[in-house]
Amino acid sequence: MCCRGNAESCRHESVRLSRYGRHENSFNNRKMCQLMIRWFEEIVGYFDERTTSGAVEGINNKLKLIKRLGYGFRNFNNFRLRSL
């Protein structure tokens, strides 16, 4: 998919991709096309607003890392202090 930096070209490419995906025999290509169609509004939203969820994803990743490291804590208060 080759979006040229605006929402309209992204819409055009997604329609072309969905037509291609319906006739494709490869399981992986069909799945990829379904994924693109399912997330279409979010993809177009990026080209409209130029915003991502990167900051939220970073916070979630950090909390998961702390949670993995926190299995050795003896009580929840120590884990909470480490998280904050």
C-alpha cells in the first residue's frame, strides 16, 4: 500500500487493496487485507490528524516491564512504589 501522505490517496489505495485481497489465493495476503480493512479508519485518521498512540503504547510497555520485574516483590506497596 502506497499512501501519498493524505487521507484521500489512502482511501483510494485501501479500496484497491480490498479488491486485490478478495481474489488473492494466499492465506497471508488475505489476512493482511482483512487487517487493513479492519483498521482503515485508524490508518486514515493518522493521515488526517498526524497523531499516533505512541505515547500511550510507551506507557503501557513500561508498565508491563515493571510488572514482569515485580514478580519478586513481597508486598503490593513495594510494587506500587516502583510503578509510580
